[in-house]
Amino acid sequence: MCPRSVKPPTLSLSAESESAESESVAGGDPKSSSGASPTPSSRVRRHLALRLDDGWLKFQTRLAIRRGRVETVIPYTGYGTTSWVRVLARVVRSDARDTGSGAQANGLNPLQEGMRGWRNFTSAPVAHAAVRVTIAGTDHDVEADRGGVVDARIPVALDAGWHTITLQSGESRIVEAPVQIVADDTDFGVVSDIDDTVMVTALPRPFLAAWNTFVLDEHARTPTPGMAVLYERIVRTVPAAPVVYLSTGAWNVAPTLSRFLSRNLYPAGPKLLTDWGPTPDRWFRSGQEHKRTSLERLAAEFPGVKWLLVGDDGQHDEAIYAEFAQRHPQNVRAIAIRQLSVGEAVLAGGRSKSGGQPTPGVPWIYSPDGAGMSAQLEQLGIIRRSLRSPIVGN
């Protein structure tokens, strides 16, 4: 084995968040901007939510151990620059038969993993798992958060392009994860929503969302017409452009989403999802806040990149993108919004009422499909007219 690098322990961002959450629970939230302290009822609600979640995690863990489940690392696509890399993964306890010599490099048996999404939600996470990440022959030790999610930024020296890193937790099987290193001179990229943007879904409707997540597999999901061709034209115009998929979905469904995107010929790229569960001030995490925070992080990590922000008019994308463009106009090339059909809008809980807010210097385009967006992006100079794909539809 290669010698371990001599450096301070790398603390994942999620672990830092957990520390902040613990301090908040123990000492109470800081006063709000209005100067008012949190009410006793809010402290009780926060305390109860975290206690219930901890109790459920402990029950899952005991049951998994009793059934002989073993630690398994589920790797996700990471990204970074030539000087650092963001490693993303999740550690769970799964059936030992799914992690043997016949299992695939994604850490889970492809037959079982591809059958039904509910398996992703019943696997017990390994809280605060110690994970060894090997990058270019050097080992780095990181720690998962209480939900088993690894989100760590590690200093490295890598050339631009795609690389493969390995991860192992305890005695788990070593798995590989792809990492996209963005060139230092890259000045354009794509941030794309998933649900109702590249994939026709009904996520905001609880019952339909549960059906899509827990019952259907990726073969039953429908790609949005023309969007894969649109993205393919974009990356052919700017080959170095990263494509980041930003969604309010849980990390549990990342393997399913990856297979869907690959099967429908979408460009490879990291997926920024979230972890379901309570926070210090609410019972469930805010999907909107997750998107806002992720966009702010991308602006800080890639200050020289102008992003094409792609979403839909179903609920909040327009408002979130407009707010980001107003704060960081130098980081937004354009905003592209897919217009939902009447039926899709009904299933999505209605259309956004905010519309495109003023964003001086940042153009907006609207279209119901990828073909319409493609034509308008040609006019903006984002796609070269000569790069028309011979493929029609998806």
C-alpha cells in the first residue's frame, strides 16, 4: 500500500455541519436578525426531531448487524480543480452477497440495485464511518456524517480531465469513483435541475413521488424530449465545460439517477443531492435552501466560470436562479427554463408565480423542450450552429 500522506485530518463539510448542529442543539440557536430568541416550543421541536431520527438510525443499525449486513461504500461522481477535489459517497450496511467478487464497482449488485428504488432507502447508514480515500496513490482519511454521507474537500495535484479514485470503509470492498477535474482556464459550465427538466416526473406530489422513488426503476422514467441532444451540443461546443446536476432529491437515489442519465445519453457529471432528515430548526431539510447553498458554493469554488442555469417553471427554479444571478451576475451566462405542459404543471403543484425577475445582463430563455432551447442558445452564441446533432429526440 502507498504511504499515507502527512497532513492534518481532512474534515468533511457535512461533518462540520453536524458539529454546528450539535452546538446549536446544546446551546440554543443564535438570535435572529430581529433580535428575538427562539421560542421554547421551537427548541423542543428541534430536540424531538433529532432524537427521533437518532432512534431510528440506531434501530436500523441494530437490525442490519443482526441480519449480517456489512459496511459498503456507494461512490458518487466527484469534481474539483487541479489543486483540490470534492469527494462524494455514502456508507451503508448491505447484504454481503451484494458486495462479493461478483458485485460491480459501484458497490452494489446491479441486478438488485436496478430493480426497485426502495432498497436505497432501507439500507442502514453507517454514522460517522471512517473512510480511506486514495487519490493518485496517496491515502487520505475522511469521516462520514451521521447519515453516512461523505462530503470532503481534499487538497490534490491533478491534471484537468477525468480521474478515478478509490474508497474503503473499514473492511469493506474497495470501490472506484469518477472525479471530474475542471481546467483552471474553464470559463463556462452548466448547472441543471433534474426533475421535470431532464426527466419528466411528478416529484412534488407526495404519492406520485413515492411511486417513482420506491416502486419504479430508471427504465420507467421518461427523458424530457430534446434535452439530452441539447446538452450533447453544449459539451461539443465547449468540451471542457462541466455539467453539474443539482436536485432536491436524496442521496439514496443517486445510483438510479446516474443510470438514467447514462442510459439516455446525458453528459457525465457530478450530482449534488441532499440528505433527508431533520435539521436543528426543522423536521425536514429545505430543498430550496440546498439549491441556494450549492449554487453559492459553486460560485466560490469556480469564480471564473459563467454558468448556464437550466430548470423548469414548476415551482422554485426561476426564483432561485434569479436570486443567484442578482447576487453573482458575473457567474451567470444565461438562464434556461423549461415550460411544463398543463398536465405536468398540475402534477407538479402549479407553476412558479415569480416568473423571471430582473437580472440585468443575464438573458432568460423559455421553451417546452430541448429543441426550442437549443435554437435560442444558438442565437446567444452558447451553441455553435454548425454543431447540429443528427440524432432526433432522445
